[in-house]
Amino acid sequence: MLRLTVGFVMVVLAAPAFAQAPAEPLRFKWQAGQVLNYTVEQVTTVQETTLDETTNKPVVGGTLTRLNLTKRWDVKAVDPAGIATLELSVAAMRQELARPGVIDKDGQPTVIKTIVDSATPEGKQQLDAYLNKPVMTVKVDSLGRVIEATAVGGNVERLKAELPFRLSFPEAAAATWDRSFTIKLDPPLGTGEKYDATQTYTAKATQDGLAVLGVSTVLKNPPKDSADLPPLVPMLWTGDVFFDPAAGRYVGARLTVKTEVLNHQGEGTKFVYESKYAEALQK
């Protein structure tokens, strides 16, 4: 189970709403040499209804993925403008994938389960190239904006939809603000198609010194063809993000995506995606 700080749990359970914008602008306060460790738990289900090529009857298949990560951010430097250079590494990982198997002798469907766990000798060997090694370097300013990023493998496009610390603040204190960005679908998800999107942040609550900020993500120009929607759905997060204004630190998030796309591969087909994401700073 994900271990949360006491303050974080209290914010989730009970928090009065802001009557107005925070009195002071929210800002990240980076410190060279700082180390931030977060645990992540994400559960994703994908269910797809397609049509059998022979009978033209609906066939339902699906997968379930459980991912647990321990992430480490090292603040390597902070320049005079307050822009921090951070390195991301993964200290631990466990991924469980369940997918449909063959039909057994009794005509019942089976499930194939695959587990990769860095806590086991086999898993550690499989993940050795990535564990406790820098997998990404980013420059982030005091507003949470990504100024520059590089990653092992080279693709950092997803950072535009999923900021490293899930937040980007406005210049002045505000009760609600927007962040516009572009989603680019590189192979294998697409061929470079671009879609404009907006994240809206709302100052919702405060408790025990932590700010609760609601976030929602929408496409400005959704594709007209429903077949183009499935690769975009995983980036349309909504939920709450938690921030410590005094320390200038991202504390965690509770986010979800749940979308149903009808007729994405013809009449009678369906794509259903649901993901729950929980992240918490460890002390």
C-alpha cells in the first residue's frame, strides 16, 4: 500500500474550501543538494470490444496493470533565476500485468499474469539498466514550468501533458488559472499528430498548511475520428494535487482518467480506459 504522510491523509479526508485565491503566490523553492523521494501507485484497466472477423460478433478483451514506483529527484543545481536542474532516477519498481490467455479445456477464459519486481533477483536483473541511474534530466523554474528536458530514449513529449511535479503556477496569486500545451503523438502512438489541450487548476482547499489544488485536462480540438482518441485518453487527468506553500514543495496527487470511446473500430466496438494514480512525498 502507498504510505502517505499524516498531513497528506488529513487533507484528503477533510479540508475546507478556499474563499478566495491564496494570499501569496504559490512557488517552488528549490535547494541545491535537495533530494525528493516519492512513491507512486497506478492501477490501469483497458477493456476493448472488437468484432470477430469470422462471425462479426462482439469480442471483449482487457488488461489490468498495477504499477508501483519509488522515484528520486536530485536537485543538482539552482541558478540565480530560480531554475533548478533535477535528475530523476527510479529506486524501486513493481509492475503486474494481467491479460487474457487461451480458452481452457472447459471453455473458460484464462488469465496470463506477468510480474516484474525489482525486489526479486530476477526483476533486479531485468531492470538493472534503469534502477538507481539517471533516466531524465529536467530544468524546472519556480512556477513548475519545464524549461528544458532530456531523457534516456530521448522522448520527453509526455512531460508537456504530465509535468514532473504535476503543477504550473500563474505569475500572480489566483483562484483559478489555465495552462495550455500541445500533445504530440510520436510513434508508436501516432505519426506526429498534434492536439491542443488545456489544464485548469483551481484552489480548492487548505488544511494543516497544505494547499489542495484541483486539476482537470481537456482537449481543445478533439479528433473527429473516434479511432484517433484512444492514444490521447491516458493524458486527460483530473483530480487533486497537494502542495506545501511554506516549503515550496509538491507533496503528491490523487488523479484519475475514465473514458469510454464508442465505435472506435466500427459500429459496435468500444474502448474503455480507466486509470487511478496516487503519488506521495516520503519523509
